[in-house]
Amino acid sequence: MAKKQQKSGTASPSPEKGEQAMIEGIIEGSPDAVGVAVIRLDCGCRKMAAVDKSGDPASKIIMYRDNAESICALCKEDNGDYMRVVKQFISWKSPEPDAHTQAMITAKVLGAEQ
Ligand SMILES: [Zn+2]
């Protein structure tokens, strides 16, 4: 089976190093979580929240900024407005839910694409 490099668009990007550490921390504190929604904002801040198997929130929404003590002034003002989202995806906890469940949760949490 040839494994081709997936084109951007539909594929979930992998979390970056700093994000991965946050994701693990969130999952640890959220026993019901099946994954963590990761939202990257155009200012460099991140928004994350654990989701359960029904696509409901399993933690508080956490906002942070790499290598900074707090999120930026803009985020403090608009709370990470969705208009500024540059990338959003769900990082699944292992073992990952089946594709159908993933699609359902993704649509519920991030909204259907298109
Ligand atoms: Zn920000």
C-alpha cells in the first residue's frame, strides 16, 4: 500500500511540540475526553478544549501563547474571535474513535466545513 503525502485541506495537521504538551495536560485533567480541539489564531495564541465522545466540552476552554506569560492584548479583548482562526483541528486521544465518531465530533465542535 503506497502511502502518499496528504495534501493540505482535509487532513488534520499534527500538533506542534508546544501544543502537544498542552494537549497531554488537558487530557490528563479531563477523564471524559476523547480528544482536544486545537484552534490556532492569527496572532499566535491558541485556544484549546477537551471534547467528550458526544462532542460536548469536557474541559474549560484554555487559551495560551507559546513562550509568553499570557495571551496577547487582542485576544484579551476579543477572546480569540473565530474570524481570526487560521487553523483548527482535533487531536485525538489514543485509541482514536472510529472515523464516523470523529466526523460527528468534528462537525459538532468545529462546525461543518463548507
Ligand atoms: Zn492572541
